[in-house]
Amino acid sequence: MVNIGILGCGRIGQVHARSVAQSEGAVVTVVADAFEAPAAELAARIGCQVLDADALIQSADVDAVIIGTPTDTHYDLIHAAAKAGKAIFCEKPVDMSADRIRDCIKAVETSGVAFMTAFNRRFDPNFANVRARITAGEIGNVELVTIQSRDPSPPPISYIKSSGGLFRDMMIHDLDMARFLLGEEPVSVYAVGSSLVDPAIGEAGDVDTAAVTLTTASGKICQISNSRRATYGYDQRIEVHGANGMLRAENMLENTVESATESGFRRAPAQHFFLERYEAAYRAEIAEFVTALNAGSQANPSIHDGLRAQVLADAATKSYETGKPVSVR
Amino acid sequence: MVNIGILGCGRIGQVHARSVAQSEGAVVTVVADAFEAPAAELAARIGCQVLDADALIQSADVDAVIIGTPTDTHYDLIHAAAKAGKAIFCEKPVDMSADRIRDCIKAVETSGVAFMTAFNRRFDPNFANVRARITAGEIGNVELVTIQSRDPSPPPISYIKSSGGLFRDMMIHDLDMARFLLGEEPVSVYAVGSSLVDPAIGEAGDVDTAAVTLTTASGKICQISNSRRATYGYDQRIEVHGANGMLRAENMLENTVESATESGFRRAPAQHFFLERYEAAYRAEIAEFVTALNAGSQANPSIHDGLRAQVLADAATKSYETGKPVSVR
Amino acid sequence: MVNIGILGCGRIGQVHARSVAQSEGAVVTVVADAFEAPAAELAARIGCQVLDADALIQSADVDAVIIGTPTDTHYDLIHAAAKAGKAIFCEKPVDMSADRIRDCIKAVETSGVAFMTAFNRRFDPNFANVRARITAGEIGNVELVTIQSRDPSPPPISYIKSSGGLFRDMMIHDLDMARFLLGEEPVSVYAVGSSLVDPAIGEAGDVDTAAVTLTTASGKICQISNSRRATYGYDQRIEVHGANGMLRAENMLENTVESATESGFRRAPAQHFFLERYEAAYRAEIAEFVTALNAGSQANPSIHDGLRAQVLADAATKSYETGKPVSVR
Amino acid sequence: MVNIGILGCGRIGQVHARSVAQSEGAVVTVVADAFEAPAAELAARIGCQVLDADALIQSADVDAVIIGTPTDTHYDLIHAAAKAGKAIFCEKPVDMSADRIRDCIKAVETSGVAFMTAFNRRFDPNFANVRARITAGEIGNVELVTIQSRDPSPPPISYIKSSGGLFRDMMIHDLDMARFLLGEEPVSVYAVGSSLVDPAIGEAGDVDTAAVTLTTASGKICQISNSRRATYGYDQRIEVHGANGMLRAENMLENTVESATESGFRRAPAQHFFLERYEAAYRAEIAEFVTALNAGSQANPSIHDGLRAQVLADAATKSYETGKPVSVR
């Protein structure tokens, strides 16, 4: 039984608390938040202690921490938790700077603590099914991957400004998914982007519509497209072409109902956003973390996966800025 | 090369003329119609003679006739053509009276001429594919068949009045399809019906919404439903359950385009009506007739299939009228 | 906050206990079972008392009971709970005998306790969506309903023998769904059935493949088909035709992945059986029960709905046995 | 009535001859081919003259020519036909060299003859429907286009060697489709490619798997992917995202049949290759040419469309060779 401390009691911290409650083999013993109210509320709901972040990390009642705080706090929390010998589950991105992630890797490897990066989409039952079937050889050697990812609507401009830009904030999930599906590291990144959804996003120095091309050493290709808007819900699709066929995962719709009238056959919109769409994925990633801790094995995605995705996001950003493909090593 | 005479130059006669033109192994040499204009027009388009029906049947330029005239003329034309030794392709229903169809069978069998009943749906590529896969054993022993058939909108009341009623006019196609898919003769028929689409249809003594249950000696079941209206196009679906699985044929839509907006995912309506939906089927049934004639083999569906469907339609009508299941032998 | 006692700690009792835990406004305070182990296990998991059924019903810690015991015990438990003034949530069927259900209605109405019959499928998000849109007038007046329901595989013969037969054990859900969707009481029932899946089922006096036709006073029609086997998962579909269009709910598949190879495009099987397929429905029906209790309003489906479905199942059984349609009043 | 001469009696010439026969307003009067047999056969089938190419172009019986000969003969035939005042329908590509196409434009514009470039996919009913709905404003301003195009299997290496390479031979259709859907000229082209399907293709200096990114001046983006292999048939899909929603055209499958078994739900492969998939498109493009000629209006796509697609294909080839995005003006 793993005792878990939750750092950050906002939306994602609450999701993870619920997942721990539904998992077997772990329990939340302590929660912490920079603000009093959310910590107190969450603690009341699940029946556990409230401490401040430092005390939580040092607490003898805590074997592992789930880090769901703002990105700029991850670095210090990871170092402190590693020093204290606590296993770490950390929300993506590990950090906005690849170099600082490299520091975190040193701290984690020095201390020998377990570390899992929260790329939740790998645990979506549909995407996990695609990956498992690729690994099982169902479509032969992977040749070309297409990833489409669209948010239902853009975040506030204030968020955009501190987000690190679309490639680091939004596409990072797709860049990790590309690695997950290609089964080989991208060596070249080419990115284009535009501000078509909202001119204010362009004025803030970011793009809201973007496309990336990745290639690997053996010549595999991945095309990613992103938009900050999709009127029909949260658009999350992958498609993988191999020597023997194709595997794709379609959107999950709100329900299975179809109507038919003069205007044709109509099905429901896609599930609205990530909390609905990835509900099962959030549960599964925590279950994986808990299972690995209880088994003493390494959970994936690792902190190195966190680093690789950040390196690709940096390269995409640079490619967009320079108009040229960027090599990644 | 088969020389074909077309009796009846209305819509269906024109469809068959086009099919003959596209087939290899046959040519239309003569056309006839009760009215001058349609015969002249069709003859001009395809470059052939116009004769009256009797002369056409006697013509040395005619090896086979396609009967596309009103149902009440079929009986005499079949007898005349059989006597003249001409092969016969006859639109459904062969006749409104099962006993008169039995007379036609005698005439046809006495003369030994080839006879094919035009149940076009058997030649729809989708339905034919389902049947071929049943026959090949893909789903094992057939257990339950569901047939849904809806016209886009009701015919004029004048047509309804002389149609013989929904079960004989419209459901006869589905009753033939049931036999085609069950692979065993129905022994019991239960029918219900209502006038829900247009009260004038009820006042004319007919129904516009109906459901039939067929059972066979070995216990196979078929459910058919019909409506004289479907706002989303011509609804033509079959579904067959067997011991090892299920086969179904969905509607053919106007195109493959799907839109996605706030209101969800929308595809086109079903193809509007029989001329579009069964275009390939019309071509294939004539090709089958021509091929069989050139090969000297019997084309199916036979005149006996025409009789069996009529017997089932009569039984459905009687079941609807009496409120009781009707045995057919 | 409603205190709930659970009678019966088998599979369905455990499902309901989980649903209560996830609902707001209720808590399980006591559980009871004829056997010691399941009650003790469930009590340990959720942290509550174990009592015997009588003591549970009399307990001051219990406001409402969830009856998930074998059908032949429902009658006495309902009477005892009604006498004790406890609200009742009762698994279907309320009883195998319509007359005994009528007795239960008297007991419930005399005591004035709330009563909800557990027709879970009404709470499936897909079916509930169809019903809501019918009620909102989206397809106009309902004309014809098609319900297809197939279990993945037959239950043991021992179960079949005491089940009351397919129409009362399995189709009762579809008969309730028919009432839910038609919006009008059926007045006539015609049933056919066969033993095609397993001859042992026929030898046990039951059928494994069946079809029913219902008609209402205004002429609406419903066709139901059932099979005890579906190789591709739990087949649960409804389709409703109205004056202005059609609404249908398709199966829920195991995932959204589609593969494409030489043999075509392949999607996953349907979710395997009722615990997966109706997971959301089980949660929603308990939420409805709790909400109604807290609001002091009547929850649906009522005990009268339980009676009507049983009356239709009896009529279907009689129709199957006599080969004739049966009137229900 | 337009009198048409067909130059080239191979597969595509025969397709066009059939389309002319099915169109109203035109008739094939003369055919020509470098080889005697195909010309004689086609002439016999449709009942027309055989001449050599020069005589055909000069013939008073010819108002318009359809050029379906090898690409390297187009240049001379276009010049001769323009000089002779004949309207021209020319297979794609107009020529392998953009500069030579510019010469052809001069010849055509000097003589004032009508000219249509045979980008058949614009006439596919599905793609045409998408374009019409974009033009009608259904999804607002176009932001991102995805085009997927895969042949069922690679052509012979001998063909590859003289094809001009995948970007000019295969992707040129998708580059034209991109222009058709974007509604704005691409200004930048980035291409990647690999030889993954067959190493012999790589040895011949070509790629068999490729991806291109196009951007327009206003920031619209198009992603294209191509493969010389698709085990599941001819993969031809487009998807267009706009401010208000999405439009996509899925593959046309061989039939509408779906089976369900333990392994899930299976539909037929995509239609095998271009002759089936674009049958309607081939008919519609000839109808458009004939209609425009009879109306005295300009048919689209024009010779300028032919040039623009070639310029983009050249740019894609150069981008692939240099590893850098290429500007097009």
C-alpha cells in the first residue's frame, strides 16, 4: 500500500485524488496547496491531512508525491522530493527548459527515486490499443503517422502569454504521442503556424493553428496538426500506417445516438474536453504508477520521455521562428 | 447475341433498355407501348423498330421480351410470348392473383421458354454480397433476419387504390428478400399495419406502416417493417444473424462527405429512391438474364419465386385483415 | 442524506453499493445477505454494519432499501419494507406473477412509501437521449420502434429452468423499453420463438431466439428480437421512426480503434455484457432514486411500470405457447 | 453538338470515349493512336473513323480533341491543335516542364482555343460536394486542409524511372486538390520523402512515402501524405477545417456490408483503384468540357491550373532534394 501526497489541489490534483481512491494499492494521506481553501476542501472530501508542500515532502506518511502545481514550481519540488527519497509522479511539462529537466534527471537518478511523467494520452484505452497492436506487429513496420489534436476553444490570452507557446503547451502531448507511435526518435522537425482563430493570440506572439512534420533516421514520417478551436468538441485522433495496413483511433462522441432527417444522418459532437475525453486515461496512468511502485518496477513514460518531448517542442518552436527544419539529436 | 423486344416504354422499360445497351450479348430490336410517344422516343434514342405488342411478340427479330407494362396486362403477354417461344423477363408482380400466376407457370412450362421474375433487389451488390457470404457459410446457420424498407414518400391515392395494398405492392420485395436470405420457405405469416402517414391511405382501405413476422419449419424467424415515408431518403436495409455472427447491409448515402459542427457529425441522406439506389441492381439483373439466355441456363429468380412472393403477400394481407397468423404451405 | 440498506450482496448488490458511494446525498449504512461471506466482504469494503434482512428493514439507521435478492424473495421483502415505512428500490422483475405484483402495489400504496423498479436501461445515456429527443418532438409522432437485444452467450441450463422463460427473464427489459419509447400502452402482443442456439434450452421448455410484435391503440408498432447469443458482444440497439425522422442508438464498442487491411475496415466488438455496457446506467438509476427521495418526489420507473412489463411478458409467453396474438388491457 | 477526336486509345482514352458516349451534346467522330490495334478496336466499338494524329487534328469532322497520349507528346499535340483552332482537353500533367507548359499557354492563348486540364478528382462527387459547401460558406474561412492519398500498390520500376518522381507523378493530383480546397495560392512548400515500400524505388532515385506542407500568404496550411501502397484499397481522403467546423470526404468502400463476429465489426476494403473510385468523376469532367464548349464558356480546371500544380510539384521535388522549404511565387 503506497501512501501518496498530492502537491496542488486544483482541477488536475482533484482528478488524481479520485484516481488514487479508485485504485487498489494506494491511498492519499496528505494534500498541499499554495492556497488554504482548495487543500482543506479536498482533504475533507477524502479524509486526509493538510500540510504545506515542504512538510508533505518530508512527512513519514508519504511514500510518493503527485505534482500537480504550476509548471514553474516543478523544479524545486522534484529536487526536494528526490532528496527526501519520495517517488514522483509529475504533470507535464516537467519544466519549460530542457536544461532544467536535465538537472531534474540528475537529481532523480542520484537519489534513485521512481519518476513518472504524466503523459496521460498514452493511457487512453484507444491510443493504448493502437500502440499495443503496433507492438504486436499487426500492421508491420510503421511508415507514416498522422496526429490531429484540436481544443474546443482557446484559453485566455493571459494563459497564452505564460504558456511557452502552442508547441510547448499544447503540441507537446502530440510530440510525445508521435514518439509513442513511431517507435523511433525523430531527428528532424519542421513547423509552420498561423494565428487564424483569434488575432489577439498572434499579437501575444503565439500561433493558434499549427502543423509539424517529424522524420526519423530510418525515414518514418509523422504529420501533426493542432488548432486552438474545434466547434464539434475536443478533436483527438491518431492514424498509423504500416507495411501491412492502418490503425486509427477516432474521436469519442458524447453518445451513440444517430438521427436521420431531411438533412441526413447526424451523430453527437465529440466529448467536450480533456476531463471527459481522458477520464479513463487519468485513472489508468495513476493505476500504472501505483502498480509500478508496489512492484518496484519503473513506470513509463519516464523523466527521459518528459525531456525528449520538451526537446521536440523547443525544436518545433525554433523551426516555426526560423522557417527552417531543425535537427534534433 | 440475343434480340430483345421491350413491352412498355415507361420509366422501368427505359431503365431496362439502357441496361441492355450496356450489357454484352444482347440488343434491343423492337419496342412497344400502348401510347405512341414513349415508344417512338425510346426507339429513336436507341435506334430500333416500333411495333405493337402483338407484332413485337411475333417478330422474327425478337428472341426475348422484357415485360414492363401495367401488372394487369402481364397475364396475356406472358401467354402470348410463351406460345410464340420467346424468353420472358417480367416485372414484379407477375400477377396480382396467385392462381393466375399458376396459369402462367403452366403456359411457360408447357412451352419451355426461359422466364425470369424481376426481383431487382437480389442483384443489389450489397444484398448479393450478404447472400453470397451466407451461402459460403460465413455466419453459420441463419437464425433471424431483419428487413427494413421505407419509401421516401407515399404514392398518389389513385395509385394506392389499384395497388393491391401495401403487402402486395411494396412488401412483396421484402418477402422475396426474406426467402432469399432465410434459405428456407416461410410456413407462417403474421402481419400488422396502420395508417399513420396519411389518413387518406387508411380511407382508401390500405395501410402505410406495417410489420410482418415470418417463421420457417426449422424455426428461423424474419421481421420485416415497411413505411410509405422516410424523410431521410429511401431506407433499404437488411440484417442477418447466424450462429457465428451477423451480416448487415446499410443504406447507400448520397455521398461520403461528413461535416462536423456544434450540432455534431452529419452525413448525407440516403439515396433518394429506387432508380438511384438500385441502378447497379437493374443493370445486373438484365446482365444475368442475357447471360443465362446465351448460356441456355435458367435465370433466377424464376417464375416460381414470383409465385411464392405473391403467396406470402396474400397471406400477409389476410393476416392483417383477420388479426391472426396465417399458415402458408 | 438518505441512509440505505442493501438487501442482497451479490453482483448487482455490489454494483448498487458502488453507485450509492458515488452519488451525493446517500450512504449505505447496513447490508444483508442470506450468506455470511458476501455481506461481511461488502460491509468491510464500504465500512458499514451487517444485519439480517429483517433487522435491516427494521433498523433506525435505514431510510430506504435496495432489493437485489433472488426474485422469489422480493414479495416478502417489499411487504416488510412497506410496513416499516422504508422507501424501496427493487430489482426487476418485481415478481414472476402479475397478481403478486398487484399485491405489492397494494402494500406500497397503503403505506405510501416510495418505490422504484430497476429497469436500468432507461438510464443508459444513449437510450435516455433518444427518449428525451422523442419527448422534445424531434421526430414527431412515434410510428414504429425496433429493439434488438442479444446476450453474448446463454446462461446455464439450471438458470434457464427457473428463469420463467426468455420472455419474462430477458425480453422483459425490451418490453419496458418498448413502453418507454412508444409513449403509449401496447394492446396486442404476438410472439414467436425457437431453440436454435442450444437444443438443451428447447428441451428445458424454453426458447433462445424470439421475436415479438406489439401494437398500440393508435396503431403504433414495435418489433423486438432477442437471442441468447451474439458472437460480437452484448447487442443492445434501439431504433425509433417518427413522422419527421428516425433516432437510433448503436452499440457501444470496446474502443474507437479501426484497422484497415486487405480484409477491409475492422472495429472492435461490442462491450461484452451488461456490467460494462450499462455501467453508467446503473449509476444513473441510483442517482435518480436518491435525488427523488431527497426531493420527496416519485422516482420512475414506478411499481406500475414493473407490473406492466410483467403483464406484457406473460402475454408474450402465452402468445408463443398458443401461436396466437394476445390482447392486453 | 461537338465533334470530338480522341488522341490516344489506351485505358484513359477508352474511359473518355465512354464518357463522351454518355454525355449529351458531343460525339466521338475520329480516334487516333500510335498503334493500329487499339485505335481500330475503339473505332469499331463506337462506330467512328480512324486517322493518324495529324490528320485527326486537321479533320473538318473534329471540333475538339481529347489528348490521352504519353506526356512527352502533349507539347506538340497542343501546339498543333491550337494552331488548327481545336478546343483541347488534355490529360495531366500538361508537360513535365513548367516552362514548356508556359509555351503551351502562349500557343493556346494566341489561338484563343478552349483548354481544360484533366484534374479528374475535382469532379469526384464527394470532393466536389466539399468544395461547393466551402464556397457556400458552410465552415467559414478555411484554415487547415489534410489530404491523404495512397495507391493500392506501386507501379513497375520502369514506370517509376520515367515518371518524373512521386511528387510530379502522384502528388500532383493532391497539389491541385490543395489549391482547389484552400482557395488561395500556396507560397511555400516543404517536402519529405522515404523509400519504405520497396527499396528498388529508392535505388531508382524516387520515394514511395512522402509528406508535404503548404502554406498560403494568409497563413492557411495544408498537409498532404502519399504512399505507393495501401493494403486496404485506393485511399483517397480529404479533410478541411474552417472557422465554423469541418468537412471531410471518406473513402468509397466496395459495398455497404458490415459483418460482426468475435473479431469485431468489419466493412469492405476501399474501392480498388482509380478506374472504380473516380468513375463518376471521369464522366463528370467530360460532361463539363462538353457543356462549356456548347455554351462557349471557359471550362475549369484551366491550363493555368495545370501550370500551377506543376510548379508546386517542382517545388516539392526541390524541397525534398535540398531538405529546405521552397518559396513559390
